Amino acid sequence: MKKDQIQALPPLSVTLSLEEYQGLLDRLRLSEQKDLEYVQTIRAKEQEILDKKQEILAKEQEIYEKKQEAFESKLELIEAQEEIDRLRWKLLCLNRFCWGSSSEKRRLPLDPSQLSICFVQSPQNVNIEQEKQKEQKEIEKDKEYSRFRKSFKEKKISHARKPIPSELPRISKVLEPSVDLSGAIRMGEEVTERYAVQPRKLYVEQLVRPRYKLPDGSIVIAPLPTMAYPRSNASESALTHIAVSKYADHLPLNRQIEIFSREGVHLSASTVSNWMTATAQCIEPIYNELRETLKASRYVQADETPHKVLESEKPGSLHQGYMWVFYLPHCKSPYIEYHPGRSSSALGTLLSGKTEIVQSDGYAVYDVFDKLEGKMHLCCWAHVRRKFVEAESYDPPSARYVLDEIGKLYAVEDEIRKKELTNDQAINLRKENAYPIIKGLEVWTTENLLKTPPDSPLDKAIRYMYTRFEQLSHYVNDAELAIDNNAVERAIRPITLSRKNCLFSGSHDAAHTAAIFFSLLGACKENNV
């Protein structure tokens, strides 16, 4: 009993004795003691429960930490596996680059009905064992196809030598028997033809101009013909030979100088370089006319490639410039400009002209044409195909599906070329056969965009295609537009080969000179001049 309760008791009766009153107090004290013990017991139980809860919380914290460690370990394993997959993919790409086929074309079945139209499973749902079995079957099919092709060639294709062209001059060399031919009668002859090469002949051209005195006493002499470089002792044929050897056959000037030295003619590098600069200045009006043709063209294909230039202000250092290559499909001619950078300022020639459609890769600089009224940016399916070829070793089923679908798009273009269809017929065929394939790829891309591991080769390929479907589809509605940018890629190839042999240009002016020669020689090559 509590103290306030004790105070609330009624006053003691006078009839209680002292002993009874003392006993009552003892009972009250005992009850209070028991209540105190009960409270202490309750508090002890509460403390015990609290300790148990603390212990449970500690156990839960320990479990949480272990789960966190397990999660981090699993995350590390996933990251390690992704890194392994990336390295394996890079190794496969390197092996393919070194030893594999450089062609991105894919073999389609002979029967069009065998073309698959179903979507492949997403990467997460692919059964690895099944895919391995499928890959093994594909390998066996390829081997069988190779054996068939080999036997077909052995049966159908003759290995006889091609005849030597009749237009080549013949120089006969008669071989007589080493016996006494007295009284012998010639019965005929056997002729064996072989290719022979006569080393180039270096000679000096003399321009002889007789001087005459006329009856009236005046003296006349024929004027000199127009010369590419009047102050030099190099003829037009020599300048042409050096230019073609450097910019078409990719033979650097220093090697040509060594060849001249073996023939007894010693030239300095600066002299030959000045010859090329003067020659470029002579043909620059043709180059300028080609630029005006570019500005007047409705449809142009474009790309750019690196071109290093020696820095005059920083001896020994190289500046990364770019050759901007523009191809004119209607006249089959490339036009190449050198620019120190890769910014949109290099597109000034196109933007200042009447060009309406520009086809290129996915470089963001070209997107400016989508933002201008009356202009359109067209993308290239060959670049999309290249992305999925790179991703094929990472995720074969998904990449092969897209590559097969792109192969069907190219099959439509082959049919247009083989049948020589008119523009209207080509547009109708593209709308009927090509556009449904593009729409199917768009659906597949949308479904698999978020299912693919981020930053994986397949993810990069899918995003590259997904963000450019509109630019990839424009060609369907215009027969003059190409499915890809391969024509400008061919125009870039001589620049790439020259870069491997010549490494860099000596100055920005020399790079401009190279652009002139690459343009005009490329136009001659495209038009079989």
C-alpha cells in the first residue's frame, strides 16, 4: 500500500489497542514490501525483455551486414563477369580484325521462304546450351556450304589462265636450236607468250625553238608552251607521274626521291614538294569548279577522316586535322576539303549551297541539317550493321537477328539493281519489302532497349540504331537516295592508305594540296578516266 493510501485511512478507533494498531502497521509494511518486490520483479522482467530485444537487434544488424557483404560480393562478381565479358569481346574483335573476314555481308538462304521473320529472345531468356547447339549446327552448315562451294567451283570453274590482252605490244625473241641447220626446212613455229616489264625510261625533253630572221629584218621565235611550273626543270609528264605516284599509288616523296637517285637524278625534298604545290595551284580552278558543283547538288554523302599535320609553331608536334569528304552521287565524284578541326564550321560549303539532303554516319555535327528548314539528314545502314557485327561476339542471337534483317534490306537493293527498276518501281518495292523490316527492327529495339546490360556492345549498338530510325528510313521514299554511305567510304580509302605510308602533311597548306589531288584523282578513278 502506498503512502498516500495510508494517509487516506479513516482515523483509528479508540477501541483498538496498541498491539492491534502495531499489528496493522506491520501488515501494511509487509504489503508495501511485497508491492516493492513485485515492481522490482516487473522491472527486471522488462530489462530482460529489453536485453533480448537488444540481442535480437544485434543479430538482425549482423544478418543485415552479412547480407550487405554478400550483396557487395555478388555485385563485385557481376562487375568482374561484365569485365571478363568485355575483355573477351575485345579479344574476339581483335582476333576477327587480325584473322577474320573484313566483309560485313551475310549469306542469305537461296530460298526467300527460309528467311526468318520471328523475333529472337531477349538476352536474359536465351538458353546457353541451346544457343551453343544452334551455333554448332550453324558451323556444320557453313562447313557443308563451303564443301558444296568448293565442289561447285571444281566442277564449273576452269583454272585456265586468262588470255593475255591483245592490245599489249609484242616484242619477239627468236630462239634457234643449237645445232647445224644447213639444209633444214622450217616447218612452223611455237610461240610462248609471257608478261614482261620494261623499267621506266627517264629522259630529258629538249624544247628546241629555231630562231628566224624574216626578209623585213625582224627576228621571230616560237613561244614556250604554257608550263605548270615555268621556273622548274620538270615537265608536265614528270609532275603528273610524281603526283599520281604519291596520291593514287601512295608512294611517299622520299621514296620517289630515292628511286630518282638510283637513276642518277638527285632531287631535294623541298624541290619536289614545291613542284607538287605548283601543280596543285595549276589544277585548283578545276577543284573550285567541283566545289561549285557540290554546292549545287541536291543530295550529298559526307564523312570525315583524321589527317595529321606537322605544327610549325611547335617543332616535333603534330596537329590532328581532318579531311572532310563529300561525295556527289549524280556525277560520281568526291570533293575533299581539309579543315584543322572537326566542328560544324567545316560544313560551311554545304550550308551555303543548295544541298537539301546529307547522308552521313551518326556524328552529331550533321544533325544541324535536321534543324534547318528545307534540309534533311540521312543516316547510313552500313554503320548500324558495323555496330552489330562488333556486338555479335558479345550476344550472338540478338546481333545475328538484326544482321539478318539488315541483310534483307540489302537484298531489296540488290533486286532493284539487278532488275534495273525505274524510280517509281524502286520506291514501291522499298515500301512493300524494306519498310516493314525497318518497323520490325524498331519494335524489337524498343522491347530490348532496357533489357540489355548497360554500356555493353549490344546496348551501344541498339541505342545507336534506336535514336536514328527516322534518319535511317528516309531513303525508302526517294529512289535517288542510297541505303548506305559506302560510296564516300570508298573515297576515304585512298586517304587512309596514304596516311599509313606518308604519316602526315608538312603543313596546313600541304594538307590543302593533298585535298586537291585526292579530289581530282578520286573523280578520275570513279569515272574511269
